[in-house]
Amino acid sequence: MDSNKQDLLYAVLQAAGGEIVGRIRLQKIVYLLEQLGMNGSLNFAYYHFGPYSEDVSRALDLETLTSRRLSETEAQTQAGYTFSIFRTKTTEARPEKVGDLPMARASALIQIMKAPTSTEIELAATIHWLRHHEKIADWRKELGIRKGAKGTPDRVKRAIDLLCKVGLEHDQLPEQLK
């Protein structure tokens, strides 16, 4: 495994203030940061929960297992679902950059991405993927097929708002889709 990918994930967690809750959220944050110019040389493909990178998954597992910089703890929702919490364990100085993004910019972007629910960031990443990677004109219909009940109008609106806030969508969307 490329230690640069482990360093990149550590920098993402540093930029996140030392904590990100959920593997899906972490995957989507990294995907969206890549689209925003992080340039981490990470490969993504579409999977069940939207854009997914085996590079991210492997680097994260290796980093939490072999380093003293990150930890992963598991917790459960009230419904009994298990999720991960990733935290930095060291107090070493923050890097100046997260990939090619200045640390301050990456931190601001991640704070925006940490605010919505996990489902909303999953929808945001999926919308971006459908529009820009698969180039599906009727992405809304395809989103309904792939996401089913997750894709409520309110959640889709909040997902689009998230994309707009981070600068990945703006005037490109017709007003009725915002």
C-alpha cells in the first residue's frame, strides 16, 4: 500500500478536526475532496452507497491497524446498526495541505460536509457521480432507481445544497431541481 494514501487520509482527519463519524461519510468526503482538487490519485467506482474507493478503504484499514496516528472505534445506533468513528491519536503538527488543497480550505470544506446526515452526503456524492462521471442526463430518475426511498425530495434538495455550498454545482441545475 502506498504510504502517501495513508498520509492523505491522516491529513483529511486532521482537517476534519480529528474526527469523522462513519465509513460512508469518510468515503464521500474523500470523493468530494478529490472532485474539488485534492488530487490524491485515488480511484473511485460506483458501488452500493455511491462513489467508493478501494484505495481509501485499504489505506484506512492499514493506517488504523499499523500506525499510531488514527484509531477506529465502533458504536451502535439505537436501531442496532454498527458504525465506525475515526479519530486522530497524535498531536503532531497539521500538514499544510491535504493533497493539493490548502489545509484551511480543506478544513472549511470538510466542516460543510460533516454537517448533513450520512444519507444526504451519500446522495450528494451519487448525484455528482451520475452527472459528471456517468453523464446521465436524467440523473434524478437514475437516482430514484439506485437510491429508492433514500432519495426523498427534501433529502435530494439538501444534497444539492451541499454540492452548491462546496462549489461543485451552481448555475448548472435548473431552478426546479434545486
